[in-house]
Amino acid sequence: MPSPVLDRAMTRARLELSPRHRAARPAAVAAGTMASVGLCLLADALLAKAGQAVFPSTRGYVHFQFSDYAKLTVIGVVIAGLAWPAVIRFSSDPRWVFRWLAVLVTAVLLLPDLYIWMLGQPGRAVLVLVTMHLAIALITYNVLVRVAPPRPSA
């Protein structure tokens, strides 16, 4: 017999074992993930360049090197691309759940930025890193939910 507390929690979290929609097309998820990777890397590169132009003291900052931010960006976006179909499968309102997951994950991923700032990294450079994290979250969420939406039930 299911617990009323568990039922209430699942309802509030909009979790459902048999949602009324079908999974996104795998090709659409792959395309959305690849598009997100490309757009996020472009945004990162532009923000790193802009940050160095606006804050000349950050020129040459190690975390603004493509090799430094690219691998973490790709890993994060690929994880989001893998998570999106799971959210669709187990949610009655996948966009709502994925939006909140994006907010929560982004907040957690800002903790290393806070940490390196507290260790003495330049505040202006860290501000650019924060902006890069926010851009990645916005791009990835919007591309995945639009390019690979849940399909209506048959």
C-alpha cells in the first residue's frame, strides 16, 4: 500500500511512473545535446573574450583557456542531455522538473566558483566564470526542451 506522504511528495515534485506523454525522439535528444554543446562552447568563448576586454586585469586567466573550460562544459551538457529523457520518462511536467533541476545543478556548480574566489582568485574573473555557468544552464535548458520535446501519447 503506497504511503500518503510519498504520494504527496511525488505529486508536488511532479513525478509520475506512467506519464501521459511519450519519450522524445532519441535523434532529437542527440541533436539537442550536440547543438547545446556547440552553443555553450561558443558562449563560453565569447564570454571569456568579453570578460578579458571588460576586465583587462583578467587577461591570460587560466580558466579562460579553451582547454580549461571546454572539457567541463562538454561533460556538463552531455549529462544534461542524458538527464532530459529520464525527466521526460518520470515526470508529468518534464519542462517544470528540468527547469528546477537546472536551477539546482547550476547553484551547486557555482560552489567551486565561490570556493576559488574565497581562496583568492580575482573576483572579476570569477564573475565571468559565474556568467559562463549561467549561460550554459540557460542555453542547455532551452535547446533541449525545444529541440527534443516530449511527444504526445499515441
